[in-house]
Amino acid sequence: MRERPVSVTIFGILNIGFGVFGLAGMFLSTMFEGPGSPAAGASSNSLFATWTGLWNAISSDAAYVGWHRISVPLDAACSVALMTAGIGLLLLKNWARLLSLGCAILEILQKFLDCAVIFVAARRVPAISPQGNQGACLAIGVGAVIVYVFALAYPLLLLYFLRRPKVVQAFQPQPASPV
């Protein structure tokens, strides 16, 4: 019986968890989009009002809307693939390792495209408030960068650990033992 590396067990469980959270997040995000959402109301907090105004302007941009129509089904497919790959990793199936690597590469590319589309859409947005609240916009920009750095951490770790020689060797077919 071949030994399963600890990192494979960890990433198998994490793949299942991130897949479930990805699908749940996709369904929950539909509740917070559009004019009837809880975030659509006015707020006395200038940062929140700036963020809401900026996000409403960006999410109505044609480039963002087009990308959103592509990325949401892609996210759903990737979440299902991650859950499937997580189960396969726990069973030491090489297809699961390759699927995990493919999802990681797709996720990295998608995060960079997300940033590019949001940047293009944000550049088209006129000033949100008459006061030109640059401090709030700067805070939003810094927050977005931090979110994307954390979002890239998991796929980068997945790429690193699932390509290590000991892990690759664990997924190789075992020679038949003589009877």
C-alpha cells in the first residue's frame, strides 16, 4: 500500500472545502446584487457610500458585465472540479492531481483577468462624490489588492505542493506484487 503524503490529504480536504464555499458564495452573491440588495441603501458612512457607489458604477460597465457572464459559470465549473479533485486526491488518483493543477492555473489566470477588467471599468467611472473622496477610493484599492493577494495564495500553494517529486511519485501506478 502506498503512503499518501500529508500535503495531499490537506489539499484534498481544502479542495472540497473551497469548492463548497465557492458554490455557496456564488449563490449568496446573487442576493447582494442589483438595486433590491441590502447593500443598495444609502449609508451615513462615507467609505461605505463611496464603495457602494464605485461598485455600482463598475458593475454596470459593459466590460465588467461581459466578463461577469463568462466568469460566473467558470467559477461554478471550477468549484465543482475542485470538489471532484479533492475526493480524487484523497483516493490518490493522478487525474485528480492534474485536475487540481489545471484549476489552480485557471484560477490564477482568472484573478489577473478580474483585476484587469475591474481596473478598466474603474478607470471609466466618473468621480463618485462631489468632494472627490480620494482617501476612501485609495482604501478600496488597497483592500482589493490585499483580497487578490490572498485569493492567489491557495492556487499558488496548490501548484507548488502538487508538483513536488514525493507527491508526484505517490500518484504513480504501483507495480504488481508477485503472488
